[in-house]
Amino acid sequence: MPRSLAKIVFTLILAGCAHLSWAKDNAVILLYHHVSEQTPAVTSVSPKVFREHLSYLAKHHNVLPLKTIVEAIVQHKPLPDKTVAITFDDGYDNIFENAHPLLKEFGFPYTVFVNPPLIDSVAYQLTWQQIKTMASEGASFANHGNYHDHLLGRKEQESEQLWLKRVVSEVEEAEHTLKQQLGYSLKYFAYPYGEFNVVLKNALRERGYVGFAQISGAVASYSDMGALPRFPAAGIYSNLTSLSTKLNTLAMPVSELSPQNPILSLPTRPFDFEFSVETSDINLRQLSCFVADKQVTTTIQNNRVTVPFTPVSKAGRQRINCTSPSIDDKGRYYWFSQPWFLPTTDGQWLD
């Protein structure tokens, strides 16, 4: 083969590998709260439906410990295709009663984010004895703060500096309790209500924490380790038809978000949200963005995407979701979600 032709072939091979490399360290993290028919429907999945989820995962995906996935993406190491982690927030006792037996039956590892002071103190929460039993049978436990407070809320006349010091101290206190009780410290933190801002996220990252949000999307080595996305899998999101599509998604390689801080204020005003996309496996002409489940018209220049966003004036949580099909991995979509958090006029944060 002539040297020039060989060089062209080699370049094409490398280009193909570059496309595929985006998927090699991808994983999806699922988020559950209750596994019960007696709890709020919005955050619950029945034991029957939960079994259906696990059966589907056993047939089509590789369920790995959350720790294995985090270490792989931090170290840029490959993961098996269609890797999934299972997580729970809040440490409800129905996880032990209804979810744990099924997870044990399927041999699946999972992680529960708990509020340590509530353990052994609140009737509907896990006990330390239950936690230690679960830990001996495949579960791991991580930090969800002390009391499931709205962490962005400030006390009266509290400066940003004092607020940050207080919140970080509470996170560290919860982590210390977990280490005392369980003998290990993952330094994984799931934001209560999924709420965070740039200041808090950066402060926790500086202290070695990996943050977990409540936004949609897959994770990869280029994801924001201060706010990793997790797909909710309960309530209206428990339908296996739509969930199976999400389980096959890939993390969209985005950067240079503007604005970076996800905090809104009243009165809300329309603004443009912008981000850049690495496009080796993404055709931006097929990128679609949605606000409140309605598609919005985006502007794309080179690899820079502009999404017009008109926040609703009601306090709470909002988001922008963007998806685009993979060029090489037919039938799979890249997914990116940007959250926005809006307090009330007097600075309160709603459940």
C-alpha cells in the first residue's frame, strides 16, 4: 500500500475510534426514592414495577457499583457497554423491606444516599442495623446531608460566606457519621431536592466530593463531577418503554456553559442559555432542545448552541433538556440537561 494511502486509512481509523471513544466510558445512573404502593406516587415505584425494571436491566444492561463507575470516569477508563448504576435518595425503610430483597435476588449492587441524623430517629427511615445488613449484601451508603434541608436557603442576615461555611460543615458532619458507622467514606454527595449553585458545587469539589444531581442524562469522563446527572425512574418516569430509551442514552460532551449558575430570581426574564458541543459523533442539525416538554428553536453557530429560555415565574425547579442522535451508534441519543432553581420572593425554597 502506498505510504500516502496508508496514512489516509490510518487517519480514518483514528477518526472512527474517536467517535466510539465517547461511548466507552459512558454510564447511566438511575434514581429511586420509594419502592412501595403506600407512599407518594410522584417519588414511588411499586415492587412489581421495580422487579420489571430489574429484570429488564438483567437482560439488556450491565449493573455495576456506583463506585466502580465513578472511578472509571474519573480515571478515563473504559466501562462495559450499557453500564448502569442504581441509586436511592432519602433512606426510607421500604428500601430495606421491598427493594433490597429484589436487588439481592438479582445480585445487583446499589447505593443509598442517607441523612445520618434521621437514621434510628424517624419511624419511616432505615435503622443502622438495617443499613449494616444491606451493606453486607451488596449495598453502599453515601451522603445526603444531615436533615434533607434546602441547602440554598440562608438564615436571616446570613452572608454568603457564613452560609457556605455552615452548609459545608453540615455535609462534612454527615460524612463523618457515615464513616464512624460504616467504616468507609465515599465522599459522594446527593443534593437534597437536587438543588445546588456554583459556589456550593465548587466548594464541595475542592474538598474531594463527587456531587449527584436530579437532572436527566448519562455520565462520562467529560461530565461535571460536581453535579452528575441521574435519570429518575419512579412516578411518571417508571414506564419501562420510555425508561429503556433513557437507559441507552450517552452523555452529551458539552462545555463553556453560559450562564453557569443555575439560580434564577424574581421577576424572571427571558434569556439565552449557551453551550458548546464536541461534535465528532453528533450532527448538530439533529439536535433538539425542550423546555417544559415543548421543543424550542435553537440557534447553532459552529459548535455553539443557543437556547432561548423563558423561565416560568412560579418558584421551584425547571430545566432545559437537549438530545441528539449518535452518528455511529444507531438508535442511541446523546442527552444533556440543565437545571434552574427559583426561590420565592422572600428567598424560600419549595419542596
